[in-house]
Amino acid sequence: MDYGKCATQSSNEIITAEEHKRKLIIRNEHGKIIRKIKVDGCLIAKTDPSLRCDYMFEIDESETTVIAKVIYLELKGEGVKHAYDQLVATMERFLNEHRGCKKECYIVSSKVPRLTTSVQQLTAKMKNNKKVSAKLTVKNNQAEIHI
């Protein structure tokens, strides 16, 4: 899919997304092609009332343009439950484009509750969601992924 000005494509070793002192670092050790898509405020306008996450990252299979994995990211001050809702809404919106892809979701928040039952319940709920099953990771201030 062509995301126009909302996407950048790179095979750099390090790809980041950062807002308000929250940050995701992707270590692209195998030089895969990764599209970083700004969702909130670009792909989906600020005037659109629907929920959406901050970024999506589409990671291609080696040597092809077939999307193998999608990472959905919400950088949040507080409100892990609201961040979860934003991730699910974005996955549902791009269901057709990302059908058959492995999905991972990250919430990087300034205030993550300790591994409480609420975070555990959201993690299980995301994994067992029939429509948009994905792995959910919740981190405080910064997350790092190795691809």
C-alpha cells in the first residue's frame, strides 16, 4: 500500500519512533526493509474522531516486498487501557492490508503499572482476540526490538 508522505522506508540498522520522551528502538540486524508509517495526525487526520495508534511498522520478508510482520506502536503518557483500545482500533482498520501478517503491539508509557492483573489481562485479551490476534508488550519509557 502506498502511504505517501506518511511513510518512510529504510533498511538502516536502527529505526526509532519517539514522542514526549517515550521511544521505540528497532534494531534491524538483518537489513530488512521497514516502512515506518505515522498514523496519528498523518495517515489518519487529527480531525478524524476514530481511535488510532501513533505508528505502524511494516517489515518485509527478506528480498521481497511481501509484508511479513507489522508492529503497531502507541507512545502514551498514562492510560494503558486507552492505548490498548487505540491499537485494536488501528489493527481493525488495516485488517485487509495486514491479513496473514505476524502482528506485535507495543505500548510505551511514562507510567506503566507493575505487571498487575490489568496489564496481564490486556496481554491475554490481545493474544486471544479472534479478529486481531497479536502479541502485546507494555514498557516504561523505552522499548527495544531486535529483528
